[in-house]
Amino acid sequence: MKKAKNYNKKRAAIVLTGTLAFTGAVSAIPMPMLGNPMAAVVYAADATNYSTVKGIATMGSGQAHIDITGNEGQTLVGKQFNVYKLFNAENAKGGESINYTFNPVYEQALKNVVSKALTKAGTTVTAANVTEYQVIDYIQSLNNYPVEGATTEQKLESRYSAFRYFIEELRDEMTKLNEVPEVVNVKNVRSDNSIRLDGLEYGYYVIDEVSNVEGTHSASSLCMVNTANPAAQVMIKSDYPSITKKIQEDDSDANIKDADRWNDIGDYEIGQTVPYKYTSNVPDINGYDTYYYAWHDVMDDALTFNAKSVKIEISGTVDGKAKTYTLNNDEFTVTEKPDNGDTFMIAVADLKAIVDREFDEVDNRKENTYGQTVTLTYNATLNDKAAEKTGRPGFENDVRLEFSNDADSTGEGKTGYTPWDTVVCFTYRLNPIKTNDHDKVLDGAKFRLYSDADCKNEVYVKEGQDGYIVINRDSIGGTDHTGGTKLDTAVEMVSDANGKFNIYGLDSGTYYLKETDAPDGYRLLKDPIKLDLKATFTTERDSYVKGDGATDKTLTAFDAKANIKTFYNGISKSEDKTLETSVEDGSANITIVNQVGKKLPITGTSSVVIMLGAGVVLMSVAIAKGRKKDEEI
């Protein structure tokens, strides 16, 4: 879910060392399998692209493998890993010792970087004069948890900035020298969201995740290291914070996996509260004095941010017990419409200070334990501008995380940015037209909309430019369709000269449209019209990609049905109709018909009328004759 911007492709370096290099959960390898690794050397000229098949990338015929496991809730599919074999490794027969030798492909890069490091530390030496042992000893000096032997269990890894910078500089130097790695493209994963790099020779590898982290320093250069242990167990973790954004759907859907219906897609009424949630992590920030942490949000102008609703929680453990800490309002800042084009920014000036205070797990090496979950929630309101674009493409909301990316900067220097993550929401419209049964449009018919069959919970509307706009009661102090204070702008809907009264800002679900006053000369519809609006979304509701709201990849269909009850000529009738819809503008069309009333009979039967007519004629003749006789007299 990436925002359409150009970012510097920074690589997230993860380094693990030893007889077998590890960047994930590593299976134990029986000692008889440990052969001489010197037989194979991988040269840059031989760099090759590999793709996973059922989660496995077979990269050769060696006996070693590297397992990479993705973070919880974040698939590895689509990721790319560059693989550099820096050293070959040879174990003693009993596994009590290990020896490393250069892979000639990367020897020059190693010498260049170590030469600079040694010179900076006071030992002036040219790259040409740097020895193999100097390089190896220097790297080992950066490990704060050294262990002896090839098979010694190793659970801890180096965390300090010196090693991080070394790996970053080495990666940059290899890139500068055009030393091409072997590339693994993740097309699929194993059932546990992991991949295996199989068929590797034993050695010391740099596994470099190609990511969209933006910043001078690659944030992931906070490296995990495991030395010389084929039986070690290491789980990959982000050495830079990641972020996922979710929107809370108010309707049930079998494709929403989260019990509280957090996912990437939602639909709502205009005026309704739209809940959002960011989930991120605290990376390993040992080596930092302070740690800046800020969320940048860009939302569609059809959404209105509620700054007072912001809540930030940090969840983790202390002494083995679960703990959640809620930040006080003075521990973060909310800035609306900053100069960088964001809709708003929420910043924690020093996350490290808060975490170290509330989750104090510092060991005798003065290192804390990190990995806590940071959850930020807030609300927005779907406003009247949503009436201008019902249906596709929806209303997107983007977020990215800014974070300290230079341990030497004390939190005020260089920062990095995660890729943008995007969610989307939709709203819909109803296009009623009032006619008689001879297709004549009728104006002056009045209607109200309800959310319940008893027509007690009115869905308020107000006049818009081309019809009526829904006022969800969330925006007037109530909850969805109940409570709140009715606005003076709330009106009864009236069909216009064309018989129309369009309704904008409806949600998926059931509504009841009740005629409250029929046009002059027409009978009022006795029962409300039941309306069922149904939006169908993709089954992959946690994988929204920016821009897909305008396509059939997200909102796949929009359907509507109506149940209309009538009573004419002494007969009750209930009719189910499938309405004409458009998924593009999220509309449903319905024609509401009033039958033309028939005149009642004037009196009696036709024979009575005729007889009455004949009697009137005879009486007229008799009167005329009487007048004639009077005149003769």
C-alpha cells in the first residue's frame, strides 16, 4: 500500500554471521553435515535472480539455509532480498572453533570500510594493507555478546550503533563498487509466513531487504547478528519501525478477519464517525539518547479529522506481565495542516524516554528490551463533500511514520520514513422518482427515511445542491441512528417538478422510506418501502493498494432491492423489486408509483338513470299542455 511518490530505495540491511548466516528462524544442522565451505565462491559476475516456489528459493547445492520469517500481520510476498556472502566459513571437526576467510568478490569493499574505521580509531592503515584478520577482528569487536565455537548457542545479538553504521557503510561501498548481489524475489511464502533460502554454502552473509524506507540512513541498518552457530534460533524483526493503518467497518463481512472489524475498507453514512487505527512497533533503539516518532496523515477532503479523539497506547511486558500505557496529552503534539501538505501530524518528541520509563527491562549491559506495540486511534467524520463522489473511487486516507534514523543525532538530526499505507471508505446514493401509473412525474410528494421497520428512528437529511444529504446522528450528539439533537436544517424530503428527491450519503444496509404526504388527488402509500443496499468488496480486505478504489479491485459490485406494499381496489399487494444500480457512482434507482384514483359511481344503475330521465320528459310534456289550456281559456 504505497502512496504514489518517488522514494529513494534504501536497503534494510540485516546481518547474521557464522557457519550458517541467519535472518530468520534457523533449523539445527547436525554436525556431520558441516563440510568444507571453501569449494564454492560466489562472484558478482555470477549474480542471479531467484524466486520462491512454495516459499523456498533454491540458490545452489550447498547444505545450509536461511529462514526469514515476516513480522506478524505483514506478509513477505512482494519483498526483495539481496544476498551478499562476505566470508567463507570453516568449522573445526568438533565445532569448538570457526575460521573465516574472504570471499574475493567483496574483499575490496571490506578493506575500504575497515581501513577508514581503523584510521578513525587511531591506527592509520591503507586499504591495500588491511589484512584479512584485521577485518574479521574488527567486525568481531563490534559484537557485544561474543561467544566461542561454531556450535555454541547464541541468543543475543549486537545492538549498538557502531555495528549498524559499519554494515550500512559496507553496503553502500559494495553498491559503489558495483558488486552485484544475488537477488531473491518473494513470490509466495510458507504457511508460517516465512521463506527459506536453500542450497547455500556455509559462510557469513549480509541479507539486505530492499525497501522504500526514505532517509539518509537506512533505518534497518540496526542489525540482528548471530555469530558462528548453525543451531541458533533467530527470529527476524524490523530494525526500523513499521506501520499499518486500519479502518473499522461498521457492517459485518465474512472476509473481515479481525473480530472488531478492523481492515482496509469501510462504508459509512455522511455525518457518521469513521474510526481509524495505526499500529506500529518500537524498534531496537539501544544506542539512541532520544527517539523521535511521528505520524503523517493525508486524508481526503471528504473526511474531517477530530483532533480531540487522538489516543496513543504502548503495549508490552514488564517482569513477564502484560502492561499497556496510555500517553498523556502533554506527551504528544497534534498539528493540523502543517506546511508539508499533510492533513495533520501527531508527534512524540522522545518515545525512548517514555518506553524506558514505563517498560524498564534494562540488563547489566544497560540495554533495554524493545519491541513494544504502539497503537494510535482517532476518529474522523464523513462530511458533506462525500455527496460529490459516491461510489468509486471512495475516500482514501494515507499515513507514514517518521522516526529517528541516526543514533548520533540525539533525536534532532536525520529521520527516516516508512512507506505510505492507505485505507479507503465509500458511501452511496438513492435516486427515487415519484410518478403515477401512467408515467407522469409527480411533485409535492413528501417522504422521511428511517433505519427501523417501525419508523421510529429517523435518518435525518438536509437540503443539498442536487437533493438531500444524510445527517448521521454521530454528528449531532447521538449514536448512529439514535439520540442526538435534531438540527434546524433537518427537513422532510419533497419530490421536485421532475418527481425527484435524490438522497446522498447512505451506508450499506436496510432503510425504510415512508411517504408522509401524497400529491393532491393521490392516495398515500400505506406502508414504508423497505430498501436493502448491498456493497460487495474484494475478499482481500487487508491488502488495499492506493488508487484501487477507482477500480473493480476493491468495490466489486453494488446491488439494491426494494419491497413495496400497496393497497388498491381492496387488494393488498407486496412486491419485491431488484433496482437498477451503478457501482461507479454507487447509486440505486427506484420509481415510486401512486395509482390514478377512479371516480365513484354517481348513483344507482344505468337503468334507473334512464327511467329517471324518461320521467322528467313526460313531466315536462304535461306541464306544457297545462299551460296551453290555460291560455285557451
